[in-house]
Amino acid sequence: MPIVTIPVEEYLATNYQPDCDYVDGELVERNMGEQSHGRVQLRIGAWLYARESRLRIRGLVEVRLQINPRRFRIPDVMVLPIDAPREEIVSTPPSLCVEILSRSDSLESIWDRIEDYFAIGVPACWIVDPIGRRGWIATPNHLDKVTDGILRAGDIEMPLAEVLE
Amino acid sequence: MATGTPIPVEEYLRTSWRPDRDYVEGELLERQLGERVHGGAQRELMFRLASRYPQLRKRLFPAQRVQISGSRFRVPDVCVLAENAPDEQIVRTPPLLCVEVLSKDDTLESLWDRIEDYFAIGVPVCWIVDPIGRPGWIATPNHLDKVTDGILRADDIEMPLAEVFE
């Protein structure tokens, strides 16, 4: 995608399909609308939704998350505590952000994104690879491949096999 | 990135590509696109490692084919062979260190597949360097750690990241 620079006011007033990240004036494409990405995103959202009461969480899919006044990211899925404020654009740090890999996601682009999440206090991120059928748990400066089939974040334990097709 | 029709391993072994390619289960995979920043980081890594550790000079190889299995060959950007490694035209003895310099088309998936191949044959550690953003990572089996103190480490080998990007 060519670099498109716009003022933040225009980003906030515009509806992109799929939505784009906004990083220091630039629109940054997130995914290419691939079926494998969308299905896993749906399944993770559904898995979390079914457990919202028990885990006292609220799951959100593709909602803008404000990192700073000139930086907005859109995690594929994020999880907030059940009592978090109901913000249209989330600025309260989620307890978990989930990124589902698209074919073109590079290490640098994923790392840049998760570093933004950690910068506002997100404690953990999951990265899920729908093609390679694997997952990673990211914490600040570290990425650990899931070797026992379970993605963990606080009280949330999600078996990878239940969300991969 | 796969580059078309599968080919037999015999054809891969007798053919020279420029730049060389990985071979994974019949498929040729492009490694990098000949970008100048990639080549510059690869060159600096070689020179700086050789000057800091003269004993490594004859054990440092750029773009050397490493055999993972009968149908899998990888070409790390730089590898450091063990002191007692046999003289193999295609390396089959696990290197002490493999280094990958990121190209703009490298995906997380393809990079992880590659380093998992290195670990599968017993390579203990890999370095990943990004010549554009200039961070570096140290990979060990199932883990990736961003370098936060500016030093790439592999056992007794230490390489300041800043030197790689000079």
C-alpha cells in the first residue's frame, strides 16, 4: 500500500473497510481481507464471548485503540476487564490484544504494533498464525511460541485447536 | 516466497542461483531481493565478526547452503561453523550460529519456518537483524528476544548491533 498521510481529524472522521491503523500521520493497512484471517478472528471472538461472564471480560473485535494522540491501532481482537469504561475509541489498556497473521505481516510490522500495545500498559499479546497453525505469546521484548497448545493471559486459557480450522 | 514449479532435489543441488535460494520440499524459496541495505548489513556482520574474533575468520560463511534434511536446504545470510566442523561443501554439521538479515518481503511466518529448521538440526542460537528499523533479535528454540542492551550474543560471541549498521 502506498504511504497515505492525512491529518488525525480526517482519520477519526473516516470509515475504512477494513479499518486501518493510523501511525504518526500515516494510514497503515492491517490485513488483506483473507478468509483464513477472518475465520480465525471470528472463532477467537466467539470463544471469548462465550466466556465473558465467567472470566469477567469484554471482547472487542476490530475496535480502534488509542496509543497516543497521533497513533491508533486496531487489534484483531482485544479483551478488556468487564468494568472498563465503555469508550467508543478505547484508550484504557486492554488486558489482552490478539493479532492474527496475514500473509504479508513481517516481523518488523508485528513487532512495531505489539510494542505500541505494551507502551500503553497491555500486559500480553497473542499472535496466531492461521496458515502455519501456531501461536505465540508476546510480552515486552519477548515472543514465546506456544508449545503446549494453550494461549494464556491471566485467567484466560484458550486452546489453539479450538480456534484454528 | 515460492518461485514456481517444484523441482527435484538433484536439480537444486546442481544449479547456481544468484542470489542463492532455499529449497524446501521441492519448492525454491527466494531469500532476499539483493537490496543494498541487506548486503551492507551482511558484509558488516562478516567483517566485524572476523575482526573481533580472528579465530572465527575461516569459519564464517555468507550464503552457505545448510542441509536440514534430504529435501530441505536453507541458506543463512551468515553462519559460523564449529571449530571442529568437517570440511563440507554443503554444511550438514550444525553451525554454532546462523544470522538472518531481514529483507522487506520477509514475513514472520517464513522467518519462523527458517529458524525452526536451523534449530531442528541443532543450531543453538540465531540472530535476526533488521537493517531498516535497526533492531536485532536473539532466537533460541521457541523463543525470540529483542536485543535491549545493543549487544547480540551467542555463547562467547558478542557483537554490538551498532557496528552491524555502520
